[in-house]
Amino acid sequence: MTRTLVILTKELQDLLRNWGILIALLVPAALIPTLAILALYVAGNPPPGLSPEALTPPPNLALPSELEGAGPTALAQYAALVPFFMIGLIFPVTIPSILAASSIVGEKEAGTLEPLLATPIRTWELLLGKALASVIPALVLTWLPFVTLLAAAQRLAPPEVVKTTVLSAPWLFGILVLAPSLTLLTVMFLVIVSAWVTEVRTANQLGAVLIAPLVAMIVIQVTRGLTVTMGTVLGIWAVVLALLALTIPVAVRLFQRETILVRWKQSGG
Amino acid sequence: MIATQRLTRRFGPFTAVDSLTLTVPAGEVFGFLGPNGAGKTTVMRMLAALIAPTEGDAKVAGLDVRTQGHLIRQRVGILTESPGLYRKLSARENLRFYAKLYGVAHPDDRARAMLRMLQMEAFEDKPVGRFSKGMAQKIAIARALIHDPQLVFLDEPTSGLDPEASYLVRDFIGGLKAQGKTVFLCTHRLEEAERLCDRVAVFRRKILAIDTPQGLRKGRFGSRTLIELTHRDDSLLTAIRSLPFVSSALWQAGAPNDPPVLSVALGDPRVHNPALIRKLVEHGAEIRFVREEQASLEQAYLSLTGSLKLD
């Protein structure tokens, strides 16, 4: 376990010196909650002259029972916040796909894996260290914007809006349980991809494949008024768990000294 | 320190290492020579417990490569063909990271000590990405030695280095020998092997020859006696070719104005040179100089690997 911490520390040290990756992580992590807070503020304080219809929730958006009888401002704030749940779930996928691609495929590209594998580190310690180095920043950059949004929502929106959005069971489950599962799935996917890919850029592009289902759900949510219920979140989680059950054994099997040195496609042919 | 018995590694139908039996005693600098793709790195990886043999056995520092890989990796150091350093980390951070992985007590002190030993302390906080190839290679060697292993595997340590950097690295390897460490040196640089190694093996999937560098040269080509004369006389060739111990005699090629030099291959120069000289003098030769010419390790190597056709 000590060696896992050594790997984790080195990975984080390396990350903090990589401005390109830091910007790619921090800008969206700051931008998304800022947009959500702005939407919440505008919905709660419509500029003078704005047509009341502009802030009316779309007719196909199902409203929770707690909002029955709520005023148009509260409804507008609810409608403004709803899409940000799915948007927020993109972080646990994008962040580890950037970090794991850099730390696994990047090591392969730089030729640093063999000296590392020549040390007494066990492959599970190395894999765990690499996974944590992707999972921890991803969760920090998912939870921190959420906490910021929660604090802002409590100041800007009435309690019934907060209760039915950021503090609702699907949101909390999504942030606390689904996000870590999605993060782990992305890391496992990247480990599998690493066996065949020799460039960080290609790994990034393949990692982006995992975002597609989430983007599709955001589109459906916005255009068709899909309500994210506990059932929806549990359904997504069940799919993620099933995929984890498939990918973890494959990733662990591929992440062995022998396999990495002999079967992984090495940089430069 | 290293003992292998019929060690074999196959990749699918391709046999990369075929039945290697080898012993390297402690304290020896052992050169493992062979062309690119000969299987040298595969042997090194098996001995460093990075990949498993398909057949055969190997013991490194008394430990079984199949079942005690973790302990072997703790006790050996390895320099891979590319330095493989973290470019954004400084030299000291790179070494400290590896010292921690090897469980070295006081990793930072050890990293500084290694940098001092390599006269690199002025660069200890500079990112490795800014280093020249030679400097990076020195850090990579320091990394292989950070846990003070008794056995070090070096894979092409001077590959891609300029002559000055190569000299520094060779000097450092010489220092390892003086410290009593066992060094397993994979190389295709023959002058390096000749200068540094106690014994060398020429390898291409299997061992083609194994000896001291001097023994390998002599064993393959023997030596020739060169006799510089005042004038050329072809009848001398006929005379000395009649001697039973002479296996070949010819005029050495040279510029038109060079003095004529007879090149004579014979069984044992120490025993047979006096009879040879007597014969030449009897036939009227006027001798200026007599000297011995030894074949180079390069000639022996090329002949063994099949790249040089012998007459």
C-alpha cells in the first residue's frame, strides 16, 4: 500500500506541473457551475423587459409534486437547474479519461513503464495508484463544483427548488455513488485501451466515447423533457456496474508485467 | 550470481531465446553481445523477473525467476535501453521516487548522494526534460543503483550518446566493477565490451561463443606474425609455406611505396617464430621488424554472427 501512495503522490506531483492538463481540467470544472449559478440567478431575477414566456418551463417538463402551486420564478429556476445534473456527470468521465490517458499511455509513450515495472512494485499496487491518481482529482473536480452550486442554490432559490434539484435523492445519489462508479469505469476502459494505443491523443479520443451516452441523455432531457428520477439514476448505475463487472477483470488481466512488456503495442512499433 | 539452465523464451511460434545455459559469478562484468533483435533484451527481462521463461530455469542471486520475481526485483538494478525518466520531475525527484519504491531508508539523502557521486548536484532541481542525452543516461544509471543492488543489468548503456558522454558512462561502469558489483552488460558496442568485460558471450538466440574478450579473439582467428622486409621476393612465400606449422602466408596489402610485409598465420608464434625467421634468412630475406598482429574482437564477433565470411 505504501508503494501505491508513492505512485499516487508522484502522479499528482506530475499533474501539478502539467499546465496543459490542468487547464483542460480546471476550466470546465469552473465554467459549468458558473453557468448553472448564472442560469439560476437570471431565472430568479429576470432582466426588465424579458417576456414572461421566456422563463416558463417547457410544457413537456414533468414537475415534482413539491413544486405544485409554486410561483413562475421558482419554476423557472427549477427548469434552469435540471439540465446541469447530467452535465455535471460528464466530469467523472472526462477528467479520468484525460488523466488516465496521460498517466498510462503517457508512460508508455515516454518509455517510463519498463523501469517502473522493474521495481519491486506489485502490479495491483501500480494499477491502484494509477486509478486513484485519476479517480481522486475527478471526484474533487466533480464534488467541488457541486458544493459550490449547492451553496449558491441555497442563497438564490427557494427551499422547494433546492430540495427538488441539488438536494434531491437522484442528484445526491448521482454525485455520491454514480460519479465514483463512472470514474472507475472510465479508468478501467482506459487501461484496456492502453494495450492497443500508443498515443495519449488517441486514448483521449477513445475515452470520449464514454461521454456519448451522457450527452445523448442531456439532449433527450432538454428536448423531450426527460425527468431524472431515482429509477433513471439507478438504471444508469446498474448499467455502469454491469460494465464494471466486465471491464475490471479484463483491465486487471491486461495490467500485468508480462502483458504490458510483451503484448501491449509499444510506442515506435 | 546468475545461473541459467536451458532457459528458453518463445513468442508464439518464434523462439527468441533458445536453451540458454550460462553462469555469471559474483563480481564479474559480463558482456552479452549480439546484433539488434538477437534476443538480448528478452534474456535480460527474464533474468530481471520482468517476463517469465517458456522453458528452463534461472536463478538470480540465488532466487528463482519463476517464483521469487518480487525478491529478485528488490535486489537487482536495471538500466533499460531508453532512460525512461519523468521529464517534468527534477533529477532528485526522479531518484527519490524510485528510492521510495525500492523502500530505501532516507530516500532524499540517497538521491542527493547519488547525484553527488555523478557530479550532477548542480542540476538536481532541474527538470530532467531539459537534460542532454548523456545527463539523462547518468540519471538513469543512478536510478538503477539507487537501492545499492549487487547485480546490475545494463541494456545498451551508451546507445545514442556522443563520445564524451559514452566515455563518462563507461568510466562509471568501470567504477561499478571496482566496487565489486556484478554487471550484466547487453551491448553491440564491441570496444565497450573489450574495455569493460571480464568475459563476453556472443549471442543470437543462443550462445555462439563465450570467453574472455582476448580468448574470443584468439580462439576464433589465432594470431599472425608480421615481418617487414627490405625488399619483396615472392620465392620467400613458397619457402615458408613449405613449413608444416604455417597455415597461410601472404603479402599484406599496403600503399605502393610501403615496405613489403609478410603476414604469416602459424600455430603458436612463441614456439614457431624462431624457425620461421631462420627459414626466411636462409632464403636471403633482410628483416627490418617482426611483430604480432591479433584479430580484433569485432572480427571475431562478425565471424560468429555470420556477418563476416572467413576464407
